[in-house]
Amino acid sequence: MNLIEQLRLRRANLQRTQEYLSETTGINRPRIAAVLSPNSKIDARVSTIDALAAGLDAEWVLVPRHLILDVNRLLQGKSIGPDNVPSAMERLLG
């Protein structure tokens, strides 16, 4: 999932409107709509992406490719290691 897709998903999960993002970031709503559009051909500036992430109470991070699977597992609440190891949440509730 690319960064723009993650921003779209984060916005949907938080139920934040484009109007809300416009008010909190200072970016006009049509620009937000264009950047976050699934069919967007816009090459958004880093400052725009950074502002949108901040407006969604998030940070973006560069992860080396060789660590991406471990990072994804960690974000899913799973321990890093074999698949048959229960997550921290499963151990807590278990």
C-alpha cells in the first residue's frame, strides 16, 4: 500500500472530512480531493503529504525494504518471528 492509499485509509478510519483536513492543514479542499483521489495523477509535494499526515494525527516513516515484513507484523500487533507465536494481544487476553 503506497503512502497516498495509507492517507486515504487513515482518513476513512478516523471519519475525517476533506473540509476538516482543509481547516486543520490550510490546504484547500479541491487540492486535498485531488491528492487523495484513487485515480490521482498529481505528484504531491512533501510538505503537502506531511501536512495531511499531521492533520490525520500520523507520521510517515521510511522503512528499509528488508525490514518491511517485520514492521508490518509489528503494526498488526504480532510478535516478530514465527507465525505460530501468539500476538501480545492474544497473550494478554489468552
